[in-house]
Amino acid sequence: MKLLLCAGLLLPLCSYAQTEGTAKPVAPAPAATLSTLPPSTVVATVDGTKVTASDLQAILRALPPASQQQALRSPRQFLDQFGLLRKLSAMAEQAKLHERSPLREQLEYNRMVGMAQAQLLEAQNQIHISTEDAQKQYEANKAKYEQAKVKVIYIPFSANAPAAQQSNAEKKVLSEAEAKEKAEKLLAEIKGGADFVKLVKEHSGDPVSKGKDGDFGNIKRSDRIPEAIKTAVFALKPGEVSEPVRQPNGFYLFRLEESSQQMFDQVKDQITAEMRQARFSEWMQSMQKSIDIKIENEAAFAPVAPAIQAAPLTPPVKQ
């Protein structure tokens, strides 16, 4: 049976595979969960060694969440694989395989990676953002937390629009120039008093917003949307309609319904997370700058040229 080393456990490649189209049965809830058992409770015996609830919790904490759940769903299979892993590991220790290269260097490197990751997590946990600091950040950047509720008319175009349509009954695919001309015409009609929602229903090419009378939802300055759209929307006053905003596949006409300001309590968690990330990035940069590296021998880092294989000798062709 092929084995796969995964998340610290040897698992059969075929283990936990789901048959496509087959519903997975739901196991009944246990009478007592692992977290509710006294730590000294013996939950299993592996090769004569008793495994307590606290031992098992320590093992599970080293696994990803999905593997933890699978282990609890299939405890016998989990313990079989854990017992095999422990036995093979003990045999390797007895044979002093960890003292041989390249395993010795691999283990040292893996330990270094694990310790570095632990230090990164510790550094993140040490960063504290007070409510006062978050409030100051909010007050200094209030414009960032503006939001605008808008309606939209979308006029799509295609770079491959045919020069002539096959029939008048067929829905026309507009070129960019035609879409721009149509958007400008609609804008002129709106400025002349035409009903915006009526034009949405008749002309908008976005079925989602069209089905909601053009409602596009709220746009925030912090949203990851094109700057051209944010610039156009936040320059409007309630009731005003933007000039056509070009995007790669169409033109937008935005009407501002209302503008508002997100309150501090609404964005406090977002601000705190952003400030923590910024301070962590600063710390990382300072760590990187603190490392003094001098390359003493450039030749040691020169790329190794691929070996040139000599052409095989062939006997001369007899004339």
C-alpha cells in the first residue's frame, strides 16, 4: 500500500477519499467530546503505551483543522497510522538515521523554519492596537470611510463587434464607439428629464442591477474597484448622474442616490487589523534590514553550467 506523509502523519493515499455522488453519512454526536474529558482519561493504548486525553489533544493540535476532524471521525484509522509513524520514527532514532546527511540537515532546517514561524506568530500577538489609536486613525482618514449608494446603467461593447448585424431582430453587439455614443445619448435624455429607472429597464446590459431597478449597492472608497469609478461616483451630489465611465467591456452611467459616512464602530475591527498588519510589516522590514550579509566569494554562487555529454563514438562507415 502506498503511503503519503501528510501533516505529520502517514496516511494511505486512498484514505478519506469520497466516492463522487455518494452522500457521506453523518456520525452521531458523541456522549462526551475530547475537550470535556478529564486530561488524565485514557482514551487508547498504542503498543502498550497509554494515550490520555491530554496526549491526544497535543497530537491533534499539530494537525490542520480538517485532519483533526477526520482523525476524530475515524479514530481507529488515525491511531493505526499514528502507531506506525511512531514505530518507524523510533526505529530511525535507534539506527541514528538523524545523524546522517542529508536527513540531519533537513531536520535542522525544518526546526529552524518551525522556530521562525513561531517567532513570527509571537511578534504578531505582541502587537496591540488600542481603541484610542484606532479612533485617531479613523479621524485622520474619515474620507476613506465614505460610502455611496448608486444606481447604474451599463452599456456593454465588444472589440469584435460585427460591422453589420444579420437581422434587425437580433440583439445588436455594439462597438466601443457605438456604446459611447449610446451612453452619451442616454445621459442627454436623463439631463432632459427622462426617467433613469425606465432607461435602466430599457437599455442596461447588466441583468443583476437591471432586475433591481439599477441598484448597484454601496461603493466605498476602500473597495477594490477601478479608481475611475470611485472618482466619478464620489464627485457626484445626490441625484446627479456621472459622465460615461469607460471600463474594459462597457460604459457606466452612475446616479448617486445617497452618500453616508461609516461610523467608527462599524470599521473599528477593519482599522485595527490594518494597523496591526502595518506595524507587523514595519517590524519585518526592520528585521530584514538588521541582517548583515557580505558575500565573500562570488564564485561560490555562480550558476553551475550543465554537463556537456560527449557524443558516442561510432564506427566508421565502410565504403
